[in-house]
Amino acid sequence: MPCAICNGKAAIKYASDGRLLCKPCFFQTFEDAVLHTIEADSLFTPGQRVAIGVSGGKDSSVLTHVLFVLNERHSLGLDLHMVAIDEGIRGYRDDSLACVYRMQERYSLPLVVKSFKGLFGASLDDMDARRTTETPLCSECGVLRRNALLVGSREAQADIMALGHNADDAAEAVILNLMRADTARLGRGTKALTGGADIPRAKPMHRCTQRDIVMYAHLQRLDYFATECTYAPRALRNVPRAILGAAGGVIQGVPLKVMQVGEVLSRRLDTGTRPGLCERCGGMASGRVCQACLVVEAEGKRAREG
Amino acid sequence: MDPLGQEAMATVKVEYRAGLELDFGTRDATVPIEPGVTVLALAHSLKDKDGNTALIEGNIIRAGILVLINDCDIEIEDGVNTVVKAGDVVTFLSSIHGG
Ligand SMILES: [Zn+2]
Ligand SMILES: [Zn+2]
């Protein structure tokens, strides 16, 4: 089988469009797709300080590598920093943070680490121990992590955040919000750039499929820590993930198609209301106080009662 | 050791990556193969540390598991029906394990 670009020997099926590519052309195509998103959605401007949200997992490891490569190759003029969050999940975050420190060495980028314990007074394990129900804390954790990333990015004095969200994540969010009839947030995960708070959030890999990301990480021999969060088996995300997984074997490019539907529907359903800023922390909020501050308040109350 | 017996013992190197090393308790394994064995048959024979066929679900390779032979995507060849040869490096990658 010849490579669709250079006629050399094809080695990889590029999941985004199904083309068969040789290894060098696969790398180039993947990196160019990220560059295209950066340019088409005007994510960054030269001279900006970019805080990359890193977890030690494959998505953020690939994002860091690609941004580092593109910044050099195309003289993007970005001042890259890394921000990591320690949620305090034993047997999960310890190992992935070790990977973040190795990344810091490899790319020589400044790093800010923020912990739930330091910011909110309790680790995720502490919060889980106080729970009386089996419901996992994933949505609360997501809200707090988002807030912690904002605080860490402010500390890094970043102009913008870069996050490793991919097309599969966006498609999962679309399906999850459909099942919940959460029409207001239907297309939220599909945008490459979201503003609102003082530091906007950019997702340069939002059109990259999970398959291509895993392939890229492996073939580049990137160092990352691949394990499931200890709370993940209880997470609601597993439902859309299973649906997408089953469909992926039969239909080409499913995550991108679901994303597209999410984009169209959200445009049609857009009520024109824009989120304001939280009066406590300055983060994005649909009411007067943001979700993160509400979670912190509820957890604080639980801690005092427990 | 008789040389004939050794010659009949064809093996492949199996790599468990992207999270599968945790399920299998190892990153690399040397696995004996029968002549003409396919990727699917090989995947059936590989048991994780709990003795389960972790690469298989409903008689096919689990959704989200990618397979490469000598760093070449099996989708380029015959997919799960690609024949594995002695000395090949077969890599299983999980795209399901944490991002
Ligand atoms: Zn090529
Ligand atoms: Zn707030």
C-alpha cells in the first residue's frame, strides 16, 4: 500500500480522514492539523504566554510535544509553560505527576503545580471518604480541576491556556449532554476556543481523534502515564464512551461526525446568553457564583458536619 | 535441547502499551506461535494477569485497542486477519485508558 502523500510504504491509517500514510507523513499530517486549528481559530498570537494543562497522560503529553515542535518549526513566538493539578488521588496522580516532572526536564518548560488540598482544603480522596453515596465525584472533580487550572495559569501569568481535549472527548460530551437534555451545554465541548474568564481556554487538538493521538504518542515514543483514574469505573462518561467505541468499528470518523452535530445543534439552540464572571473567584459563571465555588462551599459544609 | 525442537518453537515479541501493561502486569512478552496464526487468534491466546482475555470482547478485538505489527498499523494489511510471522513485534495499544 503506498502512502497517500509521498508514495512511500504506508504504515498508519490516519483515522481523521481514513488516508493511509507512511510514518513521517503521519507525523507531519497530525502536526499540520494542530497548526491548522491554531491558525484557523486564531488561538494564539506571537509573544503570548501559553499555560499547557498537563496531566502526564497521553493527550497532554502529545499536546506539549506538538506545541513545542510547532513553536520551533514555525516560529510561533509562544512562551510555553506547564500547569499540573494534583487532585490527591492515591495510586493514580502520584505516578502521573512523576511523568510531568520528566516532561519538564525534557522540554525545559517552567511548571506550576496546584493541589486540591492546598486550594480547597481537601484532596479528592478526602472528599470521597466523606461521601455516603456511591455516586462518583467526577463532575465535582472536573469543576474543581477547571478552577485549579485557572488559578495555576494566573500564577504562571499566562495569557491563555492550552488543553489536551480531543474529538472523542467532545463527542462524549455531546452524547452525555443529549442524554441529560442539557441543551445549553450541548456544543460547549466542540469549540476550539472558549473565553469568559480572564484567561481563555484553547483546545488545539479538538479535531484530533483519540486513535491518532495514541498512535502518535506511541510512534514518537513519548513518555506518558496511561492509567485509568481510580474513580473512572464509576463514571457516567463510560456510557457515551461505549456507544462511540461500538460505532467506531462500523462508521469512519464517528467522533468528528458527532462533534459536527453538536456544533450545528448548539448554534440553532443558542439563546444568546453569555456566562458572566463569578463574584468570588472571577472564573466563568452562569449565575453570580461559579460551579467551583459552589462545590467548595458544599464540601466545606460536609467537612464541618462530618 | 534438540535443535529440531527449537526450530519448531516460533515466537513473536508482544508489546503491551498505552495502559495495557497495567492489565497484563508486563510491558513485553515472548509468545510462541503456530504457523499461520492471525492477529485475532493471537489476541485470543493472550491472558491478562487475572487470566482474562482482556484484548477480546464478543469474539473480536475490543473497541479502542489498536494493533501494530513491526510498527505498522494492521489496518493497512488485513486487519485482525493479518497473519503473524515468527520474529514479528506485535504491539497492542489501548486508546481507552485515561487521557
Ligand atoms: Zn509518506
Ligand atoms: Zn467562583
